[in-house]
Amino acid sequence: METKKVLNFGAGPAKLPQPVLIQAQRELLDYDGLGISVLEMSHRTSDFSKIINTAETLLRELLNIPDNYKVLFLQGGGTGQFSAVALNLIGLKKDRCADYIVTGTWSAKAAKEAEKYGKVNVVHPKVDRYTGIPDSSSWSLNPSASYVYYCCNETVHGIEFNFIPDTKGVILACDMSSNFLSQPVDVSKFGLIFAGAQKNVGCAGVTIVIIREDLLGKALKECPLVFDFKVQAENNSLHNTPPCYSIYIVKLVLEWIKSNGGTDSMDKLSKQKSSLIYDIINSSNGFYSCPIDVGCRSRMNIPFRIGNSEGDEALEKQFLEGASKLGMISLKGHRSVGGIRASLYNAVTLEDTRALAAYMKGFLNKHQT
Ligand code: PLP
């Protein structure tokens, strides 16, 4: 049976590379000649050890992770990490306080969760709308903070940091869920990085944590064992049953990233893809408008309105219907912001992005007055 041609611009769970799906399908019933699926495999077998160890090795290679960092594969999603980060790190200093740079929905949720475990200081003046990154000269960082937290790509609003915040020596923790492995990263600048896999590196169910070794063992006593990074690190993420199949898919995606040129290539491609869309927005005389400051527009998630800056609902509906007829799906903006959002993660091809760009141009020519 022929598969329907779909161009998936969803924000997550998102498109997976076609070769990964084909390999997963091929191996579904019989993994590596074992006669069973990874779905049925004990996490205590040497075969599963090979899968999780290969995933870790590939990740270390792709991100050049220094030896003094641990790599964990955990459950609980990005939201689980909002709690886990605070539970593990807020007790690093006696004041039990943490600095949060809040640039969108996800960092706001993380800050709210951390308030359960200590004092949270939002380092910049309150913003009415998330349309940019508050100028770092307005930040008041607390030198006694246990850590500084930020989200380097806000998936809902489409705001991406193109710099690593200078925390003046305080540990830096980052949510990289929606731009993980889309570019090289200097891991040594961070105390902790986490990323849910379901956007750029796999499917839902597993969250990757990269943590500097000296930060282990400082969790609050109320921290659940499954979220205690020291416990998970000592057990190679196998303190309890891990999300085995999701880890296997991550391994396949990492192999795919490696064979496609690694993070440098992903970076080049994501710049190329996002420029195609931003160029149309910028040259549309306001027909398409992106509310985000030019310097921090995301390469991964591009939100825009159609018709005027508030969005003409009828035109946006027509745009989505027309896109759907061409097989372009999941372009509707997040329910909290409305409008349109095109997500261009690693697995979204240049060809798919060109098709979207061509559709946007055609729609513009037809409707611009
Ligand atoms: N952080 C970011 C940047 C996200 O985009 C998301 C979800 O989309 C989350 C955290 C929450 O992840 P989860 O739904 O896995 O809890």
C-alpha cells in the first residue's frame, strides 16, 4: 500500500527521518536476529546495554561532551525535568534560590515549578508579551543563586537564544528540548542540559539529561529516586525500567544525524530552511508578520500571522485548509498564541520547506491587496 505524501511541520511529537522509520519498521519484529522486538526486550540484557551504550557514545561524539559529564536517559518528559532540575540543584547553596530567565511558556512553567522547592528570582523586569529576550544589561543575577536557568528555544513563541548567557560563574541549566542537536554546543559552559527527545532526536518517552559530575549527590531529601541524577548516573539510567523503545529510536536518530554530517550540517540546514520562510515573511509588506525580535527568531519554530499583525482569522483558516490539501499538516499555531507556526526540526527536509515556501508565496500573490 502506498503511503500518503505528508509534509509534517508539527511542533512535537514531530517528524522523524524517513530512514529511521524504515529501519525501525524492518527491525520491529526481529531485532538484530534475536527473534524479538526491542519492545519485548529486557532492559537488563546485554543486547539492550548495547543499544543504550551506543546511544550515549554517539551523543558524546556528536556534542563533544567532556568526560566529566554524565548522560542520562530518563522518563517524565521536559515537564518532569522542570521539577528534577530544581530538586537536584537548588540545594547546591544554602540560600536555596535560583535565577530564571523567562522568555516564554516553557521557562515560565519551569520557574513556577521550581518555586515549590526554593526561592525563584526572575532576573529581568516582567514582560507583557513574549516577543524577545530582555536585554542582558537589565538582568539582575544573584551571585548566591544555586543555578541560572533558561530555555534556549521557546517552542510556542519561537524565541531562540543565539548566545549562551554569562552567569558570572553560577551554574547554568538549560532546557534544549526544541533545538537539541540542531547545532554544535559547547557543553562545558553548562552545569546541566536537558532535552525531551520528541522534537529533534526521537519520539516521546525519553528525556536526555547531560550533567556535570560534581553536581551529582546534592538532591533535596524529598527528591524521588527516579529523578535523583546521582542514583540514575550510578545505574547507567537503569535504576528502574527505562523507556527502552524510545531510547532505541534515539539511537537510530543519532546514527542518522552522524551519517548526515553531524551538528554542523544540521546547523547549516536549519539556517537555510528557516531563511526560506523568514525571507518570505520579511518581504511580504506585512501580509505575513512574525512578532519576534529579529535577533532572536527561532530557526526551529516560526510563528506568524496572516493579513495583519493580529491575524485575519478567515485568511489564516483558508491558509491552513489550502496547506492541508497539499498534504502540509500541523501548521496551526499553539492554542495560546494562535496564527500559524511552522516547525523545521532536523528531520524536516529542505524539499519540504521549499514546498511550504512556494505555497506561502502563492497564497501571498493571490490574497495581497
Ligand atoms: N520544554 C520545551 C522547550 C518544550 O517545547 C516542551 C514541550 O513541547 C517541554 C519543555 C515540555 O515537554 P513535555 O511535554 O515532554 O513535558
